[in-house]
Amino acid sequence: MPSFKIRHITRYRYSSPAVECTNQILLYPLQDASQHLVDHKITITNNPNVEIFTDYFGNKLGMFSIVEPHTELLISSEAEVVTQAIIMPEENRPAKEQWEQLVTVREQFPYVDFMQQEAFESAEDLKLVLNAIFDGSKTPFENAQLFSAYIFENFEYKKGITSVETSINEIWNLKAGVCQDFAHTMLLMLRRAGIPARYVSGYICPKNHEFRGEGATHAWVEAYLPEYGWMGLDPTNNCIASDRHIRLAVGRNFSDCTPVKGTYKGSSHHVLEVLVSINNNEATPVIETTNAPSFTLIADNPSQSINTNSYRFYMEQMQQQ
């Protein structure tokens, strides 16, 4: 049972005092049969009261506000999580029976939420791809693995060419992006094939830097398999999500799982820094210094109103790693 210590720091610095800052945080690791939260501490500038809720998807969600002027917002989450080895599907039932069961299941709550499909201009191109790789004689799990392999082999892992506002159609045409883009593409393929699928945000914990997407928050998907449940697949690394994947939140897409988002009043000039450090006895730790964040963004948009700046947009940029 691997044990991981995770430190996730979000530092937001303003060029002039910000006020009326209201935020939502999804920084609480999920607890279930596959992962156990040993210890967790969240520290926030000015020590505001954090109200805790359970959202529609079962995630633990925090809300807080800072009314008084401040020039820095620091959110520090420190957690220790123990994970369990993943139990693989036995795949005893014929593929035909599994597909027939999915026809019924995907119309039922809560799975119907994870069949929602975005508008997609390249639907004919996607249909050609699915026709080429989908195999109805194989189980849903086997087909999900084929989709993961297709994305891994045909999409380039490249930072900086997409943002949270990049549409799935643009990602499909670019054939490139980061973990969030790979996850959204996988969701598109699974749902078009009739498999309920949900987005997962969290962390990936490599032993010796063998995974893409380490050193920041990570994203992958979970596909619903008949008589098994939710199975995690990571198309960024073309692997099954294992005991080295730690889940923070699940939802229909990225917007349901954003670790930190909110609004404030103040100058549009700001600097965002994000640092994620993960360590255990076997892993080579990420070097943890406040001078070397895993993500930095400097924003300066003088055309923005002082009361309607892009705080939420830039906080979400930390996912683009």
C-alpha cells in the first residue's frame, strides 16, 4: 500500500490590493476503497472560514471569502494518502452481454450524466476513426484501452498550445495538448461508443519521473464497466490508472473538477504560481522550492474592468500542465 505526501500550493499575487475575493476549492482527496486520507491540512491567507459541502458528484468542496484588502492569496494543501492496488476486471461475461447491459445502464441515473456529448464539428472524422478501431466483439474495457492507445499514439503531448477555452473540436484537429485535452478526447470517444465516462482530476505519483503530467495536477478518465464499476484510464500515459493515481474530484468534464476557481475585485495585473510536490519512500521527489513553481503565469490586461477581471480563467490555467 503506497503512501504519498502531497503538497499543492497556489500563490496569487496582485499588483494592487484585491478585495471581495470568493473562491471554491476541490482540493480534498476522495476517500473510498482504493484510497485513504491519512492526514490533510489546508492553509489559506488570512485564515478565512471554509464552509465544506458535498457536491452533486460526491466530491468534497470548500467555499471561502476574503473581504479585506490583500496583495497575495496563498492556498496550501498538504495531504498524506494511502492507496490500494487496483483490482482488474475479470471479464467473465461475453462482450455482447456487456454491451447490452450498457444500453440500459446509460439511460439511468447517475450514468446518464456521463453520456452527455459536446457539440463536435468533426463528427464524421471521429466516426471514421471509431469505425476503424472499435471492435464490437471485444468488451467495453478492451475497447476503452484501444481508445487510450489511439490517443497516446496519435496526439502529441505539448504544453502551451491549448487553454481551458480550447474546444474539443480544436483539440481534435490539433492532435496535440496536455492531460486535460487527452482526457476530454477520451471522454468524447467513450461516450460516442456508448460507454459512460467521467473526468477525473488529481495527481500522478511516479517513481522515477516515468510519467507525463507529473509535477502538477493531472487528469484522466473513468469508464463505467458492467458488473465492475468505474475503471480509470490515463490516455496521457496509455495506462490503467493505478495506485499511483490519486483522485481529487470526478465530474462530467474539467469545469466540474477545477481545483481552485473564484472571483475578486482589483487590478487585472497579477502573477499566478502553482507548485505540486509529491513524495514517498520509493519516489524521486519533486524539488520543492518557492522559487521554482511548476506553473507560472503573468497576466496584464488593461482593457479589463477593475471589477470584472479574469481571476477564474487564470486560476484554471494551472490545470494546463
